[in-house]
Amino acid sequence: MGSNTIGETSVTVNSQVGFEDLGLGEPLLKALRDKGYIHPSPIQEQAIPAVISGRDVMAAAQTGTGKTGGFTLPMLERLRHGRRSGRGQVRSLVLTPTRELAAQVHENVRAYGHHLPLRSDVVFGGVKINPQIDRLQGGVDLLVATPGRLIDLHQQGVVHFDHLECLVLDEADRMLDMGFIHDIRRLIRLMPEHRQTLLFSATFSPPIRKLATGLLHHPLQIQVTPENQTARSVEQVVHPCDMKRKPELLSHLIRSGNWRQVLVFSRTKHGANRVAEKLSNEGLEAAAIHGNKSQGARTRALQGFKQGSVRVLVATDIAARGIDIQQLPHVVNLDLPNVAEDYVHRIGRTGRAGETGHAISLVAAEESLLLKAIERLTGEALRKEQVKGFEPTILTAPPLDLGGGKRRSNQRGNQRTRRSATPVSRQRRR
């Protein structure tokens, strides 16, 4: 699409603005009223009119900012005025890095499009492909998909992009991290050059800007939260303790605080399993969610967590990307993330909707460099607080070996993309 630059745009947000002021039609306004939504979030106020007008948009927004509504609502508004999709055709496409996020986005599409005669669907791997083939053959107005499964469906001649009107890359930074860049470029080559493109990412990192150049045409750039800045509505605390006592301390905190809904981050899937099993054996309803779990198990765990039958959800970073729960009260870093930026993503899941959230990090001496990287990135020293009975006995230790030997590639053999924002190793275990 030629050499395009990413322009800086600053928009003043008016809290008195209602959704009816943004160009949305009555069917969408009715759906919003059904859900109790009156005023748009800052990113919605900025993005919705721009998308309706046909502009490309590049937005830096984290989970919990209302970003999904920021692109699904105006997409549906544009789609309802156009011609319906033909056989095997897709009019609008949302690409997401994970199954959970894809399902979450499609839930929003169905809710917002409840009063519209539009066809939507969601496809991802880990489940049988034949039912997806059957559903898609008649065409779909809006499709939410993960890259790998979408390529499989295209190769089988099920979906075509000849008449694609709009492409959305959701959590584009995560897709790059997971090695999907080649799949994304492969899919883009199948699409019309003249289309609307929307890119949503947690940050405007150099790899994201590189991806956007040539992909987006004179986009409106929106940045709701300053990069790498933690929300002021989140109380952050570090509890120093020995590595081996972390699960015990976690159990103590849940019980003593009577926490009813806790999202816990584990560095590894095996660690997530061990902690969830330990908590369950102690009578605390817990479930693990990670890449080795079947899609059914992940869906059941997430639903149980949302509904309250699962008190503690232990997740790896990748598996947690699709978790979007309003007013989540507690987030616990059982392990600090390997990459400092992920700390901001993690704790951004609490302290929403004007509520105060709590982000607790259990930090061993082996993680001192990871903690320093987080504090350097966020520009603030995290408050340290000893928990009586769990004071660390190991005060200094060699840093964790996060290299893990040879670097693994993704299932298609593509090398994972590295970001160089921090000196901490990029190796991720899911």
C-alpha cells in the first residue's frame, strides 16, 4: 500500500458524550442499553467515529479499556449498511492470537449485533474443523479467527477474502510474540489492497510500528494510557518470600483476606497445574488454564471463574489473554513475568470501572533482576511488605535461568519474535 507514516493524534475526551453522539444507529444503541452502557470509554469515544468514517486506526490499548467495543461497534455499524456476504466470503475479519480472546471478541459481537440481521462466527484451532467448515460455507459478515485455523480453512477453499472490507489485528503485539507474523503477512496477501485496517496493541513498540507501516493508510493514532504506566487505581505490593514457600503464602493470603475471586499468574504450565492442585486439595476451588489444556477444559475453567464456582484461576500469560472480567479484585503474580511489559498487562486486569484493585507479587531472591526491570520500566519502586511467618530466609541468590536451552519455534516452524525493551530474556514457557 505504499510508504505510509504513522501520524500522532491527541483527542480530548468528554465524559458527557453518549454513544448516540458517536454515529451509531438505533439497533446498536438498543443493544448497548440492554447491557446498561450509557457513556463510551475514552478509546471508544475516539475510535468509533473514526472507524465509522472509514479511517484506518492504530490504537495502543490494554485489556479492560473497552477496546473490543471500540472496533466491534463501528464495524457492525458499517456492515449493516452494506450488502450481505456472498457464499464463502468474509466482509470483516478480526484476527486474535488466542482461542480465548477470539471467543471473548465474538461474545461481544453477538451481544452488540443482537438486533442486526448480520451473520458472525468464530473459528480457532484445538477443536474439530468440519463443523466450522459447514457453518462458513454460506459466507459470513464478520468473522473472528486465530491465524493458523483461518489459513487451514482458506487452504480448503472454505473462506475467501476477495470482498473483505475491514481487517482488525487485535493484540498485535502478542501475535508478533507468538510467532504469527508470517501467517499474518500470508493472510494479508490474500486480501484487497483497498480495505480498512485497524490495529490494536498494548504498546507502540518498534516491531508494531514496523508492522503498521505499509499496512495502514494514514491512520488515526490513539494512545489511551501512557506506555508502560500502571493504573493508579491498582494497589501494588511485593511480598518477599522464599521460592519454595510461594504456594503456601498464596494459600495464606487467600484465606486470611477471604478473597473470593483471584487470578494467579504462573511462569510455567507445570507450575500452574501444581498450584491449582495444591489449592484444590486444601479446599480452595482452583483451576489451571494454559496451552496444554483442551479447549473444553479451558472454557469450563473460565466459565467457572466468571460464575464463582472456581475461586482461584491459575494461568500462564498466553492463556490469560482472553480473560476479560469486570471488576476483578485480586491479581497475584506467583512468579514475576520474564518480560517486564507483561507485568503491566497482568495487573491491568484489576482496578477497572472505578474500583480499586489489588496486585500482589510474591518475589523470591532469584527474581531480583526481574523486579528491578519492572520498576525501571514503570518508573516506580514497588512497596515491599513482609508477611509474618513467611519472611524470606534466602536474601541473595543467582538469577533464574530463563533461557531454557534451545529456543522453541511455533508449530509452523517460525522463529518467535523478540522485543528488546528490557534486558530480561524473552523466552516464554506456556
